[in-house]
Amino acid sequence: MKGIRKIKEKPRDFYADAAVWNAVYAKACEELKDAMDLAYLTGQRPADVLKMRFTDIRDGSLEVQQNKTKKKLRILLEGDGIRTELGKVIDRIKARKRKVVGFSLVSTSKGVGLGSKPLRVRFQRARAAAAEAASELGEVDLAKRILIFQFRDIRPKAASELPLEHASKLLGHTQQQITQRVYRRVGEVVKPTK
């Protein structure tokens, strides 16, 4: 329509550095650790992580179809005969003793697949415990950063810690500009003049 300007949204700009990640991860329950690892190593959205199933593992890769864009990806579990970190996480999940073996990669000890609300509750508990522990150690700035951290910040963390071309493919983007503008949350590493 003529005369109507699009409102430009500013993307979220929080980056979960190693200190924030490690603090929350240390307080996370087993299924939350699984979800965090899968989200980070696959670069997928929370909903896509929660729908990952053992049946999605085929021919040495984890097959993902994104909910939002319907883009299909095959994320390798092995490279040059060596298990990738994602492959190791899936092996860890498979090896776990459970009362009932469910279909979902992210599930409770009873084999029940985790939904978005139980994931959110578990993440909030781990985040609160991590922030409290940081505060008790006098690390007020870290505690504040921990409280800002959301599960959805894991996807941009993955994108920020990979080369742009690789990150763009992993996130399922057709254009690198989207990855750069929305998901890259740390600046490029450059050398000084001398």
C-alpha cells in the first residue's frame, strides 16, 4: 500500500557468553541439558528441538524439518569417521536408562516428551538458581546477565559462534544477510593495525 511505512523492529541483542551458559547449564536438570545441547548444536528454534525424535536419525544424520519455514536439513552426526558433538549428545541420550523409552529426544526419566511449558519452567528454575549462586559469590553483573538469558537466545549463540556461511546453512536461511542481521550477536574478530 502506498503511503504506509513498515515499522522496523530491532532484533534482540543479548548474547549468552560462556559464563552465562555454564552457570545455567550447571543448574539444569538432565532433560534441560539435553534440550540446551540439541538447540546449540543444531541451531534450531525451541519448538523444532522439542519435536526431535529418535526416528529422525537416519543415514548418519539428524533430519529436521523446521516448523516456521518447512525447510529440511540433515545435520551430520559423523564427519570423516569421527562422531560430531551432536552425535555424542544423541549417544548420551540413547544410553540413558529410562523406565520407559519414548520417541522424543528431549524427554523426562519417565519417557514423556517435554513440551514448551515444562521446558520453560525447567529453564526458569535453572536460571534462577544460577543467578542466585552468582549473587552469593558477589558476581552481581553475571547474575543480571543470567536473568536476561532466555532459551531462545541459544539459536543466536550458535549462529554467533560459527563462520557466517556455516551458521546460515545450519539455521536454514536462504540468505546470509538474515543470519548476519538477526542472529549474529557478537562482533567480527579483527586484528589491530600493529
